[in-house]
Amino acid sequence: MGIARTHDEDYETMEFKTLVALAAMERRKNNGEFKGLTSHSSIVDLQDKLVCVTSGASFFGFALVNRLLLHGYFVRVLVANQDVEKLREMEISGEMMGCKSKISVVMAKPNEIQGLMEAFDGCCGVFHTSSFADPAGLSGYSKSMAEMEGKASENVMKACARTPSVKHCVLTSSLLACIWRDNTQYEFPPLVNHNCWSNESLCVDKKLWYALGKLKAEKVAWKIAEEMSLNLTTICPGLITGHEFSYRNPTATIAYLKGAQEMYANGLLATVDVRRLAEAHVSVFEAMKTTTAFGRYICFDRIIQCEDEAEKLADEIGIPRNKISGNSSDYVFPNCFELSNKKLANLMSRTLRSCYGES
């Protein structure tokens, strides 16, 4: 089940500060603002190793930037205006250092395709991490944010397809885009694999806005990829965990856990360490160059399947255990999956089949 171990198990013991420290930003000042590299910089000579990461200041974005640097890539980090101050604070605090020749920052709005094309110009690949912060500053994810997620994905894909240098794109979706299905249409308990899609109406009825946002973002990405011949793969991770994940990634963490009791009851509450997820993205991207990676990948390394594990996860997030495991074992969930935790071996498909050599 889940993804294979990373190529170097020592990565698993690294402190999160190491991830951030290696993900340093080249800062060019103009009235105190960060400026990104243009296609006329010296990095243009290394186009086969220059990539862009959207939402690069997010919890997962930093981990991905770090992994790309470790693999020898030059990284252009795409951030929104509100992220610039966060980057500056981290630099001043000493969390950033070195690697100035391998990383740059550029600002672009997800609703401006031309600006995105300029940001992607010269890059051989784009990692669209689909990371959104709650504009209201609350630990939630609204229906309007789901619409924003879908529209941003559409614009990024169009910009990728229209930028000549971009050869490959990897989109970070979610396992939630696969699992929310109405079991009444199945004669047998369903297998959750890379062919599965959540039901949009069900997500709306249950107010699963985070799942809806990821579903919309991934579906429109595949639509644009087909229409514009964009080389795309998508990765659908479980709940992203890691050092201080609930503190560093509160909006996505709490939003992901809407419906957690149903996911837990049916063996569908899966998690993945942020560093393993980042390694998976790099592996898929490199395999795309040889056409051995394609389509969708489910990515997880653990399934929460007993009360002790549910309690541990709840403690890490700082929520009551019953928010995950429920109040009683005989609670009946409507329109859910009739899978028990004993069927985990048949629950989810393999992931990264070509990149890690799994069968």
C-alpha cells in the first residue's frame, strides 16, 4: 500500500528547519520588494533543470522546493503578494540561507494568464501545488475557495500549455478527489484507485468544500491538458502530515478532515508525510521525461485504522479524538462505503508504479 520508501531513509530524520533552510530565496531588492529572475538570466542556459513551483511559500511548497534542490534542479518559486512578507520574515529569522544561485522568487496572480506565462517562461516544468490560504484568516475552506481553486487550476494549465519552454506539468490534487462516492451505485464494495473520482453532487450535499475544490481543480486540469496537448500527471495525496503540520498548514488540515468520521469508519483516512510526498512529486516528474509516468497517482504511507492511531492524529492536530473516530462503533453513516478496516489490503491501488518499480 502507499508509496515506497524514499531513496534515502536519512531524509526521514531531517528536521523541518533543514527543509526550509535549503529552500533559500534569491532576493533582488527594488524598494524592499522581492523580484524573481526573468528568462534573460543566466539560468536560461539550464532550461532542462529549471522548474517553477506555484504556492511555493506553503507547507508542502517548501518541502517540494527543498526536494527539487536536493535533486539538482533550479527552482523558480511562484508566490502571491501575501506570501512575500512571510518569506522576508523567514529570511530575517535565519531560517533561509545559501543556494542563492539555484532559487528565485517571482510574484504572479493566479487569475492573470499572461503573468503566469511570464513566470513560467524558461522553465521546463511546472509543479502546481494548488495550495490556498484562507483569505479570512480562519481555519476553514469555503465553497467560494473551491471555485477559486478550480479557476486557478484552469489558468495555470492554460499558461503552461501556451508557454513553449514548459514540457511537463505535475498537479497536486487530493485523495479526497477519489473517495467521496455514493455506494448505492455499486453492487460490491468499491476499490479505490487512480480511476476513481469523487461525486461532485455528493461533495456539495455534504458541504465537503475542500474535496470539491480539489475535484474541480483536477478535472479542469485534465480537460485543458486534453484540449491543449499538455503533458500532465496528477498526484492525489492523503492528509499531508509532518513536523508541526497542523500549525504550519491549518486550513488544509482542518478542511481535509471534514467528514473524517466517515473516512475513518471505512478505512479511507490516509496520511502521507510531507517529505515523502515531495519526493514522490520529483520522481513522477523525472519519469515523465521518459514517458514512463502518466495519468493519476494515489499517494499515502499510512491509513488510520484503530483508535490509538486516531487518538495520536487528533493529539497532533489538537482536536478531540471523537472528531475522527466517532462516539460509538454502531454509528451508521449514510451514503458511505461498506468497507471495513479488515479489507485494507484491497482498499487502495498502488502508487508511483513506474517511478518506484512497484508492480
